[in-house]
Amino acid sequence: MIYDALIAPFVDYGFMRRALIACFALALGGGPIGTFLVLRRMSLMGDAMSHAILPGAAIGFLIAGLSLWTMSIGGLIAGLAVAFLAGIISRVTALREDASLAGFYLISLALGVLIVSTQGSNIDLLHVLFGTILSVTDDALILVASIATLSIVTLALIYRPLVIECFDPAFLRATTGGGTVWHFIFLVLVVVNLVAGFQALGTLMALGLMMLPAAAARFWAGAVWSLAALSTTLAFLSGFAGLLLSYNFNLPSGPSIILTAGLVYVASILLGTRDSVRTRYFPRAHFHD
Amino acid sequence: MKPVPPLSVADLTVAYDRVPAVHHLTGSFAPGSLTAIIGPNGAGKSTLLKAIAGLVPLSEGRIDGANGNIAYLPQLAEIDRSFPITVIDAVSLGLWREVGLFRAITGEHVKRARAALTAVGLGGFEGRQVGALSAGQLQRALFARLMLQDAGLILLDEPFAAVDERTSADLMQLVEGWHREGRTVIAVLHDLERVRESFPETLLMAREPVAWGATANVLTPENLRRARYVSDAWGDAA
């Protein structure tokens, strides 16, 4: 019974196995990156960036149809362009980075929807916006897995400056003469992981598997490494549970996965061991010496 | 600690939006000297420290002898106190020049970090979260980090501004210790009593240097009145 509900779909169907592996790879890269997005208060910037990918993917689609590689490269170029432009504008003008990013991503998103809707069918638009995790190809799996590997290795390399830049940016500037380079490397990682996620979950929900588990982990874990490990675990479990929901109740897979992650997030807000609603309103007695 | 070169500034001007904050400053800090920088608000004291630390571009003039071997404590630390990091990890950031991106933090390093924490009176706080420290305890932790940086030139911008009397007395002892070890220490201060008591040299500035030398010769009523006057005159012009 339990086997039928939880295991059998993955044993019986190749597309379910592929989807599960894609979720695993996305969780490996997205967990730590989402953790840093939350710690750097960049959640909404991540959201903006995920929308900015759309026109690039759309142009890729125009050139070669539903091709994994052209759409990914297009999305990558568009995402990086918006991230760098926003970063540069905020450093040379008075506009703050969040405002300049919002400006660019709105232009980018409108352009993307325009391209897809004038040149393709609505089915194509849905495909780009919401992804197709149940029809992940071998190529897409290799791409997603490669991006996960690249992300983890790069994060390991820039871990120290990244942590210092979150915790005490002035110290990093004074001791190493700059934090901008680490910031941009991190932005590149965010964009690359969003491109990986959009293959499976679409541009609108790619961020979900990165952001929701990381935000949920904040209510349980108290160190950077444990936050990253927990958000990876939660992301994978959300993917697993979401796929089963989608299979057993015949629901669209992307929203099922993200809603599962959302459920974990809400439960963590309410029940987490750190600064959650529960600890706020039902505190344990404080220490008496 | 590496030997400390003399630190000299020559005709230094630093301007924000063309309004000079430090204006034609010339002079030098002897190796191993302990100098207080005092002056009214807006006199360019913090800007001078930032210029020495290499954090603001110079509009004119030169700074010599300020390369690399510097530890700088800003006035308002931009520290994110909600960041999940333990006290010993935060203090170990002071080892950056030794360990950089990849080198391991050895047992020897950990021992030094613990010793620094004990020296600032935070022994036993290693595993606490930084967010749980009080303002005074955080300032002590930042002093421990300065100790690990092991720099020949130490710049302190109002190090005692937000801490109580006992903490500032403890921290002042550390500063005097650094002075005895032959490090050059420059501190921006407002407490003239403390300057008279503990700092052999003083630079009194109001954008331009008003007086620079032995503290007793600098802190005269006449000089202090002039500093106020110069500052007010600039305020009217700008």
C-alpha cells in the first residue's frame, strides 16, 4: 500500500524517475544559494531575476523552437544582462539596486511575454512560464546536474568572502579592498540556477524550490551550513512529495511541488524551533541562575 | 608583527561632491606612536581614517606608509547582527590575511582566537551567536578581531562611543598594550579627559589641521577655540 503510493510511480515510470532526479539536482544547487539569498535579504531580487530570464528564453525559442540549449543560453544571457545592468546602474547612479533591478526586469518580462505570444502559441507560453518537469529529457537532466555541480564547487570556493560580505561588508572592503567581485559571482550563480530551474518548473516558479525551503529552514537551523543542508533536504522532499501528489491526483507537477514547499514553509513559520509563531506565543521558561 | 613604517600624509585633501572634508593636511605619525584625533563634528576625522585605510579616493596629496598592514575599526560597524555566526567565527575573520580564501584555520589559529577572546573579557563566549551579544560585548569581540589581525597600524573610529565606562576602560588597556608592543595606533575620540590621560600625541583638526603634536601642547583653550571657529567658518561657506 505504502509502496504503491510512495515508491511504485518512480519504479514504474521513467519520466517520474527523471523528474525526481531533476528535483534532487535542483535542490542540491538551490538549497545553499537560496540560503544565501535569504541571509542577504535578496529574496525579491531573486524573484525579479527569475522573470528577467523570460525574454532570453523566448528569443531562443524563436530561433530554434523548443530547444533546450538555445532557450537556456538565451535565458542565461538575458538574466546576466539584467543582473549586471542593475548592478552597474546602482553603483554609478543614485538609484538603489532593488529599484534598478525592478525597472529592468519589468521591461524584460514584458518583452518576453510579447515575443512568445506574437510568435508562438499559448501552449508554448505556458510551457515557458510553468515548465515541464514530467518531460525532462536526458539533455535537460545533464544540464541541471552540471549546474548543480558547478554551483556547489563555486560556492565552496567563494564561501568565506560570501559569508563575510553578508555579515560585515565594511570589514571585507577594508581588508581585501572590495566585495563587488564576490557579489557578482554570486549573482551569476543565482541566474544559472534559475535557468536550471526554469527547464523543470518554468520561469515563474523556478525560484520557489530555491526560496521557500531556505526561508523555512530559517525557523529550524542556526548556522549557515545547517541552513544550507536543511533547505536542500526540504527542497528535495518537497519535490518528492509534490511529484507524488501530481501523479496520484492528476495535478500539474510544477505547482504541486511549489505548493508542497509552501506548505513546509507555512508549517515552519508556525511550528519552527527558532523565532516561530509557536516560540513567540508559547515560550519556554527563561533561565534562572 | 611586521616592522611598522612611518605613516605620513602630504598636502592631503579628500572631498565629497567637491566639498573638502579634509583640507591640505600635512604631517606624520611616528612608528609606534599613539595618537588621538579630535575636533568638532564634520571636522574630517573619520574621513582621514578612511583615507588612510584606503576606503575613499584622495582628491589631492599623498599618503605614504599605509600599505596592507592595517586594521581598521569603523565608527558604525555595518554588521548584520541577525546573521547566524558564532562569536569565535566572527572573531576569526581577523585571520583573513593569514588564511585567505582556502587555507585551513589550524589549531594554532583557534588557540589565538580563544586567547584574544579571553583578553577582551569574552572567555567562554566562543559558541554564542553574535546576535546575542550586547553592544559592549560586540565592541569587545571586534577588538578581539583587531588583535587577530596583528596589524602594525591600527585605526579606531570612536571606539568607545557606544560602550559603558567599564568596557571603555578595559578596551583602553588593550590599546595601551598595542602601543607598548610598538604598533602605531590612531584613534578618533571625543572624550578630552581620556585623551589627556592616555594619549601622548594629539591631532586637533577642523578640516585643516589646527594643532598636531604632544597632547599637552595641542589641548590648549586657545587651540580648542580656534578649532570651533575654523569649523564654523567652513560651515558658513559650505
